[in-house]
Amino acid sequence: MDFSLQVTNQALLNEGFKGNFACSPLSINALLNMLAVGSKGQALEQHLGFLKCGSVDGLNKKASSEGQTTEENQSGITDDGADV
């Protein structure tokens, strides 16, 4: 996710104030995850290394937890019922 945030920040610095512009670090991260899942062999290993994940299963778990965190932030409530 760090890379996705860096890309988003750089895009906003370069293009963000020139007109209508939208960029989502979560969407960039989802794209990178889909590229990894669709890869095989050396390309898969390179994607997993770049995303700092050891396997596709680990990548899926990581992506699932990031999505869950996003949903919690939007609702303002965590799994334990506490307000954010």
C-alpha cells in the first residue's frame, strides 16, 4: 500500500490542481494485486516480492484486511463495536 500512496501523492502533485482529477491508492493497490494473481512463474515471484507478500493466499488475506479496514473507517465503527 505504501507504493500506492506514493503514486497517488505524486499524481496529485503533478496533475491534481490542473482540473478535475481523481486517484485512489486503494484502487492502485487492487490493480497491483490483480496483476500478481494473474501472473505465473517468475512474474508472480516478482509481483509478490514487490508487494512484500510470500504467496497469493497471503496477498488475498492482506487485501481482505485492507478492505475491511476501509469499511470500518467509512462506518466509523470497528469490529469490537468501538467508535472510531
